[in-house]
Amino acid sequence: MKRIALLGATGSIGRQALEIVQEHPELELVAAASGSTPIDGLAQLTQVGGDLTELLDRAEPDVVLNAVVGFAGLPATLWALERGVDLALANKESLVSGGDLAVAAWREGGGRLLPVDSEHSAAFQLLDGRPPETVDSLVLTASGGPFRGHSRADLAEVTSAEALAHPTWSMGPKITVDSATLMNKGLELIEAHFLFGLPYERIEVVVHPTSVVHALVRFRDGASLAHLGYPDMRVPISYALTYPERAETSIEPLDFAAGLILEFRAPDLDAFPCLALARAAGDAGDTAPCVLNAANEVAVAAFLDGELPFLGIPDVVERTLGQVDCPPARDLADLTAIDAEARRIASALTRELVH
């Protein structure tokens, strides 16, 4: 029996995780948390808001599924990694913001870090058990979002409703907007660097409109292996919660005879500069990814509230990166301070753009 703590129980990932737990009697939900929605009776221990690490201390789980949105998920990520508790990570922002601290905690704790993002789950499965020296590079795929093929000029007047109409995935509003700007793929690029220990120049992003191929790995002998499946988050959630088993799910297998289209193209970095901003922040290192993430969270929230145009998102992120110092972080307190400063500046820049 695996004791599961589910953080972010009412979000898109959380709701699908509940389905997986209910389908598998060997999984026991011992704790659940939400940001603001009441969840009384959902698990043995429940919590709305507050310090998630206190809930984890009481629950003593075998696996923490961290599906909290944004930087707020970082303390729970560090809690699990420091204690060697298996972490099923759907909160990419915590690894982006605190990658160096998280990797150090992971090494010290010795537990398993099981990615839940579809692309990173795919890469994990392709790389599992492979000697690192045999790996040439990793390719992450992006659907391109609802504005695939649009020019920068086309994006000047797009609305939040248009940005939230993702063509292949059903996700929460923040990650859906990130997919529309390609920042989601930028965050995943940084996450992949920390998860798999690959330098940024050996991680590529390509646009793959049908979202059938979730990742590819090139090997030194010239071969490339791919992970394919319909775009359904229940697959990587199930894999993370039942690892090292591959439990049965209700997801239909691919129908290859139906005529799958495997099309790939380079991303348009002029129309979607967030991807390039993320790569530059990753290359800069130290707390630049933390600043990138904080500014993006502020800008996306302002866009969803109708306070910032779509193209204002990369503008705010770029200008915030230019104004905030990004020293190394010694601990969570340092990261929290950098995050707060980046949010303050991003908020001020957002007001400037609006007025």
C-alpha cells in the first residue's frame, strides 16, 4: 500500500490524480490540500491554504504528488527531497525557481523524483537505465498552443479567452497561457536541465502540433527513441504514482492505422520570445530562473485579469530580468526574497505598461 499526499487536489492534475487513486486499491490517499476550495472528507487529513509542510509532517506519506501551481509549491518539493520521500512532481515552477537547492536536497535525501509533466515523464521513461554517456541530446515537444503559426503582429490583440482555448490539452488557466506564449516549454527546458543533468545546449524544443510524441532522445550511435501516446495527463500521473510498475489505465492505446501525423518544426522565437528568455535565464544560472518564473507568474495573472496585453507578458519578463540582481541562493529564505523582489518589480512594470 502506497500512502499518497496530494497537494493541489482541486486543480486539473489533482482531479485526474484522484481518478487514478480511486482506480487502484494499492494507493491510499492519506492527505490532500487545496489553495482555497473546501475538501473536507477527501482524505484522512485535509488542509485548505496554510503551510503544506505541516500537513506533510502529520501525514508521513510514501509519495508526495505536488500539483500546486507556481512558486508556492517549492517548500513541499524541498520537504520531500530532503527526507528521501518519493516526489511525483507536477509543479515545474518549484524546480525552475529552486533547481540548485532542489538537486542538492535530492542528492542528500536519496529519494525518487518522478516527473509528472508529460514531456518529462516521457524523457524519464526513455532515459531510465540508460548510461549517461550513451545519450546525445533530448528533444521536448510543444503543441504550439492556440496561436501556432501566428506572427507577432497577429498576437497584438488576442484575448485571454483565445489564449485559454488550447487545441490538444485540457489544463488549468496558468499553464494554458504559458503554453500559448511558449513559456511553458521554456520552464520545461529548465526543469529538464535539473532533472536529467543535461546542459542546455543538448536540450532542444520543437513544435509538434498533434501532441502525440511527448519527447525524443537522441543517442550517440545515431538512433532516436520517442515516447508516443494520446495527450492525456492520466498516463504520466499513473506512471509516477505506481512506479516502478506500469499500472493499467482506461486510456485507449494509439491507433496507428488511423493515420497519425508526426510533424515537427522549429519554434518561432520572434512571435514567441518567452522560450528564448527562458533559455537565456537558464544559461545565466544562479537565481535568474527564479526571477523569470516570478515575473511570468505576475504577468500571466495580469493578462488573465485583463490588465496586460498578451505581448506584455514577455515584455514584463524581459524587463524584470534586466532589473533584478540574480545572485546564488543559499537557502529557501534567499529564494523567497529574490522571488518577492522580482514580483515587486514585475508588478510595477505591469502598471507602467497598462498606463
